[in-house]
Amino acid sequence: MQPGDIAGLIAAGAFLMLVLVLAVPILRLRRTIDAATRAIEEVTARTGPILGNVNSTMENVNVALEQTQVSLDGVNAQLARVDTITSHVQTVSANVANLATVVASAAANPLVKVAAFGYGVRKAAANRRHADDEREVRSALKQRRRGAHSA
């Protein structure tokens, strides 16, 4: 026997081992495929009547949709009217807001002036009182100094 023949026998043995190792999962996979095939056949058998019911239900839905379309046309007309009313109400609201702003500024301007005048009068009166008190204190100090110089 030559070395090439021995290598060929070793390769054939390795290939045989590989085939044997892969044969077990392939056989198990066959069982899984058979179970999946049975499940698909059962689903197919049960789906037929369900599809028949779906067809009749869809026919009923189509009839109901046709009836609904007729009533939707009336609703659309009413919505168009509501949109017109809403736009008019929005315009009126904007006008009222503008009028309120004008009235508020017209009334607020004199009130601000009166408040500012009152603040100015209070401030002036306080300054005057402060100046009078300061004058009295200064005159009292001058008199004490004069009395101290005289004595």
C-alpha cells in the first residue's frame, strides 16, 4: 500500500463519520417537517369554512358602507355649515379682543397718570418732612455749639 492509498482510506473514514454524525439531525428534522405538514393540512381544512363566512360578512359590510355613504353626504353638508359659522365666530372674537384692548388702554392711561401723581405727591411730602426734620436738628446743633462757645 502506498501512502496515497492510506490517505484516501483515512479521508473516506472521516467522510463516513461525518455522514453518520449528520444523519441523526437529518432524521429528526424529517419528523419535524412531517409534523409541520400535518399542522398546515389541519389549518387548510379549517380555513375553508372561515373564508366562506368572511365572504358573506364582507358582502354585508359593503351594503352597510353604501348606506353609510348616503348619510355621510348629509353630515358633510352640515360640517361645511359649521365651518362657516366657526369662521364668523372667530372674526367676532378677534374684533371683541381688539375692542377690549382699546378700552383697557383708554381706561388704564388716566389711571396710571393718577397713580403716578399720587406717588409723586407722597414722595414730595416725605422729602419735605425729612428736610424740616433735618433743619430742626441742624439748628439745635448750632445752638448747642453757640452755647458751648459762649460758656
